[in-house]
Amino acid sequence: MNAFLFLRAVLRPLKSFDRTVRLFLCATVMDGVVYSAWTLFFNFYLLGRGFDRQFLGMANAMPSLGALLLGIPLGMLSDRIGSKRAMLLGVSVYILSMGLEVTVVQPSLILAFAFTGGLGSMLFFLSQAPFMMKVVAAENRALLFSMNFGLVTLSGAVGNLFAGQLPALFGKWLDVAPRSAQAYQAVLLGAVSLGVLTLIPLSLLREPARSPAKEHDQPRPSLWQVLLHPRTLKLALPNLLLGLGAGILMPYFNVFFLDRFALPDAKLGMLFSAASLMTGLGSVIGPRLVGRLGGKIRTVVYTQSASLVFLLFIGFTPWLWFVSLSYLLRSVLMNLTVPLFHAFALEQVDERRQGALNSVLELAWQVGWTVGPYTSGVIQQAYGFSPLFIITAVTYALAIVFTWVFFASSDREEERLVAAAA
């Protein structure tokens, strides 16, 4: 099967969704393009402005700090005003904040707008899962979660590939060096301008009305009941460790490739684009692995464990071609099971607790991303990148171990139910 036929097979499930779902996916795809361009060059922009690695760590930590401090109130706001309005508000806030973040020059204002951008992004993200739960039937939810994750990642491939060519183009137009702060600023402002268009499909969404009778059948559990439930804590701990490991290293892969290999912007964009493309396709293949490997948890544990080998190859081998290949394989293996674990987590609680659980899982992730980037900046400044790969590998390994210890029995129970049904 050639690449075109494979891509057509991946996208065929879109036909089973109605106009509202397609508009939603369109909005998240557009957002994915913007976000990929932003993450590709924001670090370079700040370094080009003369800021050091410690400030870079602070700037990367501020969005997660905002999401961490106000994540629960933002989730409650989304429930109160509805998912559609919350997504519109979230995108508006974070697009405006991103534009101001690369316009102002005062360090305090850059950090302030990074903080508010994190709030908007968090509101947009937290509203997506409840919206998806409402707009499709139960039997199509897993498909929509996987399609959404896969398409966003594929859009990141397009964004990285396209954005990688822009610094040279803007540098020529502005008569500045391609790797100057001015060229990177132009690219980032262009991404922000494209992000405004995300509001169009979001504004056309039709959000299903709530069912008041159903809401009052049983009292809604309090936030503390959800937070302190043993199953919630077990689900959140791996997310916390994964978020910490990712926050320490993932925001700085572009800086790593520049420092270690002096990789040009265009080639860096191509590499990141290929990683996003493979991850997006892998996320659609992921559900098929569940049957072959014997359950969601086995699939998560096996693929994430394999990714650790390639993570260490990236950090400690000197050959660019081998490091690039390892980066691609690590990206696929680590991320293809993200929607699987998310779906598994929501299956562990009743519908009344799913929104709160979703917020808790995201907050656990954001704790890691709040601590990780700043810590990473300090370590980079003093010791370089090598310690970061070791720390990330250790935190990932702990997350994998806890996932297996806590939830391996779920796969065995599922096997017993399937065998009994047969």
C-alpha cells in the first residue's frame, strides 16, 4: 500500500462524523499548525533577543504555571459557560497573549503574557474532551479521541515543514540574517495571525444542549471526592512523572539540535515535521496494537519502554543520521499510546466524574511542565544537555513501572471478559 492509499485509509473515518465534529477537527488542526510553528522558533527568538537559558526556562514554565494554578477554576468555567464558548474564549486569550509575547521586550511582560497564554491554552484544551464526549455516540468516542490526536499531530508536521522555510524568507524580505530575532519574530507573528482563523470553525460549532433531568438523577461528586479517590491518584501519578520528564527536555530539542549539530532551520523543520507525521499516523495505528499486545496497558507499557532506548541514543551518540532516526522512533513509540491511556483513564470512572478526572490528569501533567522547563534551563546553563536525558529517562521509567503495577490487572480482567463472552 502506497503512502496515498494509507493516508486515505487513515482519514476515511472522518466520513462517519457530522458537520459539527468536522468543524471541531478543523479548528484543532489549525491550532496544531500554529502551535508547531510557535514551538519550533520561540526558543530561538528569545535567545536571539539576548536572553539567557535561565530566562528561557522561566518563559517556557510560565504557561504551565498558569494552567497549574488556575486549571480547576478554568474547568469549572468551561462547565458553566459551555464547551463552545470556553474554546472560543481560550483561543482568543492565548492567541492575543502570544502576539504580545513576541512584541514586548520587557522581561516581566514577556513572562506575564506567557502566563496568560497558558491560561487560554488550558481553557481550550480542557474544553475539548467534554465537547467530544457530547457530540458523538459512545461507540465512536475512542475513534474521535484518536482521530483528534492524530490529526493535530499531522498538522504539526505541516506546520513544522512550512515554518522551517520561513526564517530565510522573512530574513530576505526584512534584509536581516535568517537566524536573527527579527526573522524569528516575523515567523511567530505570522503563526499568530493564522491562529486567529481558528475562531471561524469554532464559532460555527453546534453544542448539544444539556439534559437537566439526567444531571439531577444523582448528586454530582465534589472535587475533593474525585481528587482523593484512590483510582484518581493512581492515574495521575504516571502523568505527573511523564510531565516532569517531558518538561525537562521536550521544549529544548530544537536548541539541542542547534547546539550539538548546528542543524539549519529548514532541516530542523523537516525533522520535526517527519516526527509529527509519523506520530500522527502512529496514533491511528495504536488501537490496532491493543488486540495484538493484549490490552491498552500492555500497549502503553511496551511501546513507551521501547522509546527509552532511543531517547538515550539521542543524548549520547555522535552521528546526526542515527540521532535523527532515534528522534523519529522515540517520538512515535512514546506518543502513539497517548489517546489510548486517556481513553482508558476516562473508562475507569463514571460519566459524572470524567470532567473532573480530565482536569486532574492535565494538572498532574502541568505540574511537571511547570517545574521541568525552569529546572532544565538552570541545568543547561551549568552542565549542558547530557544530565537532562538521564533525568528524563529515569522519570519516564518510573511512570512506566507505576502504570504497570497499578493497571496491569485491568488487561487481565479484560481478557477474562472477552474469553467469557466467546
